[in-house]
Amino acid sequence: MSEYLKKTWVVCLLASISCFLWGSAFPGVKIGYEWFQIASGETAAQILFAGCRFFLAGILVILFGSFTSGKFLKPAGAEWKHAALISLFQTILQYILFYIGLANTAGTKASIIVGSNVFIAILTASLIFRQEKLTREKMLGCVIGFAGVVLINLTPGGMVLTMSFGGEGLVLLSTVAYAFSSVIMKKYSKTDNPVMLSGYQFFIGGIVMMVVGFGMGGRITVPSTKAALMLLYLAFASAMAYTIWSQLLKYNPVSRVAVFCFMTPVFGVILSAVLLHESEQISLVQGAVALILITAGIVISHRERKSLDGHRNERS
């Protein structure tokens, strides 16, 4: 299994599936807000809604992992601390900071800032945790891929280049939290079951976010069956995407996996155009060029690893 998950085509396929599921959450959350009657400025209710989503995601992952392993997955000893630490960065800090920051900035600017999470994840893995080398190919691939993210988010009206700590600053901090969660997951998945870690980090984070959202005054009710099904889908999307992602991080360098995050906003824009009829926000040419840039960035960042593998084979 470990060698299988290291194959380039497998990494590309599974990482793309994860990014597609995360991208589907963009229109999914918007539809969920509409069906749950949560207004755009109701940050507390949004955090509570996200908490419910991740709590359910945790339950789904735990049940799935328990079924496939033939025994109930439960952290033991230090594994509780590992799951809690991952949850702190991956779910609690990342999403609370993002939702509060998003309430104080434009969605376009937030999407572009989130696109920088690939840079931050690679820098964190290379310079702080020393899990891999920082190479020219990795950084060039990130720059080209990030250009695609910026392009996919540009609208005819452009962007106002202003920043505030309570808006763009918090969104940026949420990307830092994501970067730390990736390298921490890679570190702990060497000894712990990544599916178990995924399930319990969602479970713990979901509970904390529900408490925070409720404490801030957020309240939600389930008004219809379709609203409940949408919440269940969003939970499933998070559960499946992050479970796949954690398995890829276990057997591959952070940079090799993280660079695919550039695909998430592309899927988000495409699915929003289809499901929310937002096609007027981006032209076909703009989307095609953005996709080409992102694909080129992924290929360039992977080229360095392929070259290294070839040298190893020659020496052996």
C-alpha cells in the first residue's frame, strides 16, 4: 500500500479527488446557508454550522475506519494529544479564523490569500520542521500555480489592495494554521493511524466549534430534509477528502501533496458556475489559462522529485 500511494498517477488522482470534494464545499456551504437561513454576516451561526459539519465528519470517518479495520478506532495514550493538536490547527484555528476574517473582507481576496497556503505549507515543512528540502523547482511551481489561483479569482471590477488584521490578517493566519496541521499530521501519521487521527481531530474540533459558535450567540435549526442532506454531504466531503489527504501525507513529502491545493479554487469556481449560476464572474478563456498555469505549477514541482528518483535508481 505504501509504494502504491507514492506512485505519481495515484497521488495526482487521489489529491485531485480531495480537492474536488473541498471545491464542492464552496457552493455547498452557500446553498447550506440559504437552506438553513443563515445570513452572510451571522459569523456565530456560521461557526456553529461548521462545527456541526465537522462533528458529523468525525463520526463518519471513525465509523468508516472502524468498519474497514474490523475494530473500533479509538486513540490510546499520546494519540489523544496528537489528535487534539492536529484538531487545534486543522479545524479549530483554521476555520474559526477564516470565518471571522471572511466576514471582514471580500470573498475574492480571501480565496487568493487561502491560495498562498501551499507556499506556507512547503516553507513550514522545509524550514521549520526540516521534513524535506526547499528547492528551486518547488518554489517555481508554487509561483506559477499561485498565479493561476489569482487569475481564477480576478473579476471585472478588480480588487482593492487594502488589508486589515481583522479581515485579511485573520484569513492569512488561518492558512498558517493549515500549514502547521499538514506537517503535524505527517509527523504523527508515521506512528499513528492517519484515519483515526483524521476522525478524532474532526470530532474534537467540531465540538469546540459548536461550543464557540453557540457561545457567540449562534443558533441554527434544521428547516427541511434537503437542508439536513446538504449538511450531511458537506460532512461527507470533509471526511472523505481529509482521510485521503492524510494517507497521501503519510507516504509523500508535504510539498508533493500540498501543491494540489491550487486545484481547489478551480473546482470551486467551476462548481459554483454550475450549481449557483455564477458563470458571469469568470470567462472560459480566463478559466482555461488559470487551469493551465496551475497544472504547469504542479508538473514543475513534481519534476524535481522525478529527477531525484532517477538519480537514486542510477546509483542503485
